[in-house]
Amino acid sequence: MPENRQKGNFMKDKLILKDGTTIELEAAASLTGITTIFTDWTAAASVLPKLTPENLSSLQVQTGEGLTVGNYTDLVLQPGSWEAKADGVHITISLREKTDIEKRLENVEEGQQTQDGAITDLGETVAKIAEGGTL
């Protein structure tokens, strides 16, 4: 991703999570190598827990000027790396797209939850009728 400069100020590219959380990027050659710098571990701890499956289900990469250069869906967080330096904590975030098998499994699990709910409702209805109740 290109460097962004405007009026002498360095404007960083951004990773924008589904919930609107913005992470400023130092470098992002690919989804598997997104580097950001936090001033300290407290700053990192306020942002990194937001890298949830829900927030990674849809995200954008924008230039410093606000131009969207990438829209991604169905991403998975992989092990990354970190290094404490004089200017802060450098953290490399690694993401990848979900595999077809992972997507299928999620669909099966969602379908099973729907089916389980319907079976519970049916069981409650049958029990009510068996006790002499009506619908």
C-alpha cells in the first residue's frame, strides 16, 4: 500500500473493522503482514481484542485520504508477531480468508441452531397438548 502524504503530513493507511474500529497501518504488503505501531501495551490492549470473528467478517483498507483500496470478507486472525521498540510496540497482524470448508461448517452450524430451536418449540407445543392444553 502506498505512502500517503498531504501538505507535508504523513497520513497513514487504515484498516477499518466491521464495528468501525480503525487501526492505523505502518505497512501492509498483504493481509498476512499488516504492521501497526501502538504507543504502549495499554494502547494495543484497547484495540487488538476487537479483532473478533464478527469484526473480521467484513473490513476495509483505506488510504490516508479515505480512498477504499480493499474490501474483505470472511477473514480469520492468524498468529502474528510483535516487537517493543523505542517508538512503541510494533505489532504485525496476520489475516487470511476462510477456507471453503470453514464457510461450509459455519453454514451447517447455523442451520443446526435453527433446527434445534424448531425442535424445542415443537417439543413444548406437544407437551402442552399432552397436558390437555390447546394451541
